[in-house]
Amino acid sequence: MTKLFARFAKDESGATAIEYGLIAALIALAIMVGAGALGNSLNSQFSFIASKLDAAQN
């Protein structure tokens, strides 16, 4: 039984998979935050242009 626990403690293949999973999650989070910020910026620019066009029509 102790040999089983010793092998389990030395096995690092699961840890590597978890690390890759965490890296992928962080990259996905960064992409979502960046896309959200870009979307907000584009929305404000289009709103500004729409208000200027509205004022020019009147």
C-alpha cells in the first residue's frame, strides 16, 4: 500500500495537465476581457458618430 502512495506522489502527469488547463483558462479570460473592452470602446465611438450625424440632420 505504501508503494502505491509513493508512486502516486511521484506521478506528475496529472499536474502538467492541470497546469495546461489553467494556462488555457487564463488565456480565454484575457481574450474575453479584451473583447469586452474593445466592444465598449466601439459602442461609444458609434454612439458619438450617431449623435453627430443626428445633430447635422437637424
